Amino acid sequence: MRKKIIAGNWKMNMTFDEGQKLTSEIVNMFKDEAVKDVIAVLNPPFPHIFPVKKLIGDTPGIALGAQNCSAMESGAFTGEVSAKILASFGVQYVILGHSERREYFKEDNELLALKVKQALAHGLTPIFCCGESLEIRMAGTHESNVKFQLTESLFDLSPEDMAKVVIAYEPIWAIGTGKTATADQAQEMHAALRRHIASKFGKELANNTSILYGGSANPGNAKELFSKEDVDGGLIGGASLKSRDFIDITKSF
């Protein structure tokens, strides 16, 4: 059975005090409102990882994630953070290949394949992002473009490792633009990704792979999105910075 996952991506936001307040509110609301059958993953900036971990404690259903990791195991790579270091701090998930990393930091499919392997080697669950720009969507090549991202970065994995990967589909044209992908558009792409995974790894593995929607999900549209057969949760940006919104999204299944 596929896991239902709501992963909050704080991006480059939150001072120390703001992060402590947000985490405390989320943890308390999650407990008080008895959110069940959902994994909530908090993905703060690196400096927040240890203090956020302390606040999460052993709360059932809440996991700690990071927004990135290095493709390297260790060494003289100033400013980088390895999967090994993250694992040593109790990080369980790591976002890889986010559209902003691809666009602003020029991360390509080859580099991301290395990052995925590093994450898996140290027991982290990769949340592997894929998606298309408005230009690609308008050209009608969005499906083949996103399939190519999966093929290049994930299809060298063993079935055992692929089974540990979570996918996040990002319609980049619907992020921060005022445009919104419809629930049907999300379902169409998620189903296409699941079929593509099945073509390489088989239907059983594909059917057990969680595929998250990463296109400006919020409390207003989450319920409709999550009602779709192949949408297993969300990678949440702006709404993850508001505790009430984030919790309401976790309760939208």
C-alpha cells in the first residue's frame, strides 16, 4: 500500500525563532487533531535540522527531511552537506532535483543520479522531483520530458533501491505564477509517471511508489487533488510555512 506523504519544503525561509515556533505548532496540532495514516515530513534549511529534530522528538507520523544533499561522500567541498552527515543527525528524507535546484544551480540528470545513490547508500528516502516548464507544456512534450528525467536519474537503480524512492511531480508553470494545474492534469501526469516506472520495474513496484504533487497545493485545492487515484500527497511550499494550512493539508485525504 502506498504511503500518503505531505512534505513541507521551507525553502530559504524561517529564522531560528520562527522555525521553532512553526515546528512546535505543527507538532502540537498534529498530535491534538489526531492526524492518522499520513507521514508529515518537515524539510527546513540545514541550520534548523537539529533543533527541529528535537522538537519532533518521537512524534508518530512526523519525519525530518532536508532540502538537498551532496553528490559526494565526503571531502574538501566547502559549503556542501553529505547524505552521511544528514543521516547522522537523524534525517530520514531528502528532496532532490527540485525545480529551483535544476534552474538556479544547473543540476542535471547525471548529477541527480549520483545524489540519489548517495542518499540511498546512507538510508535516506529521496523525494525525487521532476516536472516541466510552461514552454515544454505548451509544446506538448511535457510527458516525454518528465519521463526522460526519471529514466536518466533513476532507471539505473536496482528494484530494491527504486522501491525506496518517492517521486514528486512539479508542474513548474503552476508554481508561484498564479496558474494552477487542475486535479485532472495532475492525475494525468502522475498516471503517466506510474506507467513509466512500471515499464522498467514492473507494475507491483510502480503501484507501491508514492507520487506527490508539487504545484502550489493549498488547503483549498488539496482535497480534490488527493482524491485522484495516482496522487499520493504533496510537496508543499508556501503553505508549509503556516502551521494551520500545513495541518489542514495533511487532513485532506
